[in-house]
Amino acid sequence: MKRVLLFVATNLAVLVLLQIVLFIVQGVFGVRLGNYSSLLVMSAVLGMGGSFISLAMSKWIAKYTTGARVIEQPRSEMENWLVSTVRRQAQAAGIGMPEVAIYDAPDLNAFATGMSRNNALVAVSAGLLANMNRDEVEAVLGHEISHVANGDMVTMGLIQGVLNTFVIFLARVIGTVVDNALSGNRDGERGGGLAYFAIVMVLQLALGALASMIVMAFSRWREFRADAGGARLAGRDRMISALQRLGAGQAEAQLPQALQAFGISGGGGVRRLFMSHPPIEERVAALRAMR
């Protein structure tokens, strides 16, 4: 229910803010923008639709890109332990039983994805199972289960969709103003030439970079929350130990780019503003400061 209310409230806010932007552009620049209702609808359909289609396909994409094998019938004692641990944690978190999978990769990583809290996938790498003890693996699983229980995948899709809408719409609104100013068009009619499309493409790249910063800021915040959830499900000391092991053995995450925000270890080779995960030492400090 909260996610539905958040979805409705966010979309209402977007509509109000976009109308304010149009009003400001008309008043400040004296440009007649015409009827942008169809553009607004198109932007929302593309921005929100694309984001939620990606979310709906996330499990299939994750399995395909990582080669993850879902444990339908445990083949070993380890697989049996994995499934039973996820089941216990899912029950404690109040969510449906996710699919449990293992994917062949040497890096220490895991991720969770899926359309809803009751239709999720939790996957761990072979490298993580080989290099962590069971207490640490349990903490990692608790971290991923917390992502699912917190509805992080849906919220991420919602935020990305809203930002996509802003990027698509504002790039064209601003592009129209710039194109008209450069061409000397005083009528304020929307252009359709190569210059206009070039301006829009540049603006989409620039606005898209700003949107990515916002998405990554949320991603970093939710990692702290998932760490806290993992500590509650598996124990704080186990969660701290798992993070320290990640920090010590992290060559660098080899998850596909589309899944890096859903993993437990992030991509640290970029500037902080574009990092999907906070530094390990900050996450450990936050756990130690927990009551």
C-alpha cells in the first residue's frame, strides 16, 4: 500500500513541478511553448514505462547475464543450507520465499532483484561461497533479503522512472528555448531540424548525468539500510565480518552494470557521486554505531 501511495504521490508531484517549469519558462523567456500535454504524456510513458518494464524483466535479465542457476532441487548440503537460510530469513522479514541461485564468478558478490517483495531472486557468486564462512554468507543473505523486504527494487524503478520523465521532457523544453534563441525564431514554435535534435541529445546526456547522481545517492543510502537489516537478521558482528571480508578480497565486482546497484559490493573505481555503494569502512562504522 505504501508503495502504491508513493507511486501516486510522486507522479502528482512530477506533474505539478513540470507545470511550474513550463510557467517559469513562459514568463522568464517570453517564449510561447504551445501545447506540451502530448510531450508530457509521451515523456511519462517512456520514462516510467521503460523503467518498470526493465523491473519486470529484471529476474530474467539477471539470470541471463550472470548465468545464474536457480536451486530448484538442492544438489549438495551447501545448497540445502542456502535455501533453508533464505527461507528462514524471508519468513522473519515477512516476505515471500525468493528464488535462490548461484552464479559462476570469482568475485565476492551477491544481489537481489525482482518485481515485488513476493517475487524476487537472491543470487550469490561461487567466489563468495568459496571465500566466506557460513556466518558471513548468512549476513550477506540477510543484506539481500533486506533489500527485498524494503522494496528497494520497486523504489529504485520508481525513482529512475520519474527522473527519466524529467530528462526526456525538460531536454525538449529547454532545447526548444535554446534552438529558438539561436535561430532567431520569435514565434516560439518547436523546431525539428538537426540543430534542435543535437541540442536535445546533449541536454539529455547532461540531465541524465545529474539524474544518475540522484539515483546513486539513493542507492548508497539504501545500502546502509540493508546492512542494518542484515545485522538484525544474522547478527551485527557477522554483518561487519562479511563487509570486512568484502573489503579485503574485493578485486572489483564483475556484475553487469545493470545489476551493480543491486549487489552487496559496489563499483568503487568511479567518483563518489556515481558510486552505487558507500565505501566499506563507512558501512562498517555505521554498523558499529548502531544500537
